[in-house]
Amino acid sequence: MASQYRKLHNWNLNPKDAIKMQKLLKQRLVFMEYKNEPEIVAGVDLSFPSKKEGLAVIVLLEYPSMRVLKYVSERVEINFPYIPGLLVFREGPAFLKAWEKLDIKPDIVVFDGQGIAHPRGIGIASHMGLFIEIPTIGVAKSRLYGWHEDVPDEEWARSPLKDKSGNLIGYAVRTKVGGKPIYISPGHLIDVESSYRLIKNMTIPGKRIPEPTRIADMLTKRLKKGLF
């Protein structure tokens, strides 16, 4: 059976209405401790092979072994302009099309992007978490929003990422010595500490990026090159 999701809004919004929608949806986000251990986790990568085409890849992995079980992909036409902070309106439709192809629902979904570490507190991991109603985590390679102290050059050293009011919204984390920090923030139905714990368990020693999004990224690059 294909994975289902809630249809919370249409995607043919102009940027002004898209911002209004983000502010409304932010109020629905829920954060809680994730006490269980997942059995299956998903990694999501989204890219743009061309100016008008979006590509989404979702890979399913066994936890905690990180053994790849399967993956799905989808290409869609892109109509929304590139605007930082509103990328979900370019990437979301492709993700949901790929999501419909899954016949197994994961317990956790990890996005290559932001959770609540976002100017309006609702990056793609949070936004899509509301659609799929499954705990989601954002893991970004660069900082979009928030501030933090320097992260020590030690494996799994972390520095709290805070918003302008001083609220904790995630962690800047150095996953390996000499590597640039990654930015972990909860999406929906999970909290900051649980997000950090799970991402640490999903990362192979010596790798900067956790396996779910690292493998999804590898698959995306191969698909763009027509290697499958």
C-alpha cells in the first residue's frame, strides 16, 4: 500500500501567501522526546537537474545497521521561484510524489535541509513532517538561521543553536575532527535532544553526514547522471 499523507494546502501559492502558510503551519508543530528505537529510517535528498525539474530521492535503511533496504525517486516540474526560506515550495511536491511510491512507512525521516532552524521556524523537515505525520529531523550542511558559539574541533562536539530570543532550536555538530559542522534541528514530533541522539547513531565514524541523507545524496547524483 502506498504511503499516504495529509493534504494541508495547495502548492500553487505566490511567495507572499507561501510565507503566510508557513506562519500558520508553524503553530501546528509538536516537539516531544522520542523514547523508542526506530526499526526503519528514511533519508531524503532533493535536487534540481534543471531549472524546471525537481528530483526527489527517498532511501529506506534498517536501524541501527544502516543497511539499505530500498529507494524510490520522482521527478516533477518546478514552477515556484528560488527564494531562500521558501525552498519547500519547490521541493515539497517532488518529495510527496516520491513518498506515495513507498510501500513501507519508516519510523523516522531525515531530510537534507532544515527543521526548525529556519527564519520562520519551519524548514522542509518540519513542513513535510506535518504532511506525513511521522517524526522528522533536519540535517543541513550549512547554517540558514540562528547563532552558536564556536564548535570545538573534536568528534561529536556540539554547540547549541539558538534563535534571536535565545531559544534552543538545534545543534551545530562537528561529526569528525577537521570537518565542518552540520546543523541538526527537529522537524516535527521529535525534540532537539532526541534528534541529536538519533543522528549520532546514524552516522558512521569518519563520515561527516549521517547515512540516510549521505546515501540519498549519492543516489541523487547517480540518477542525475543517468547511471540507473
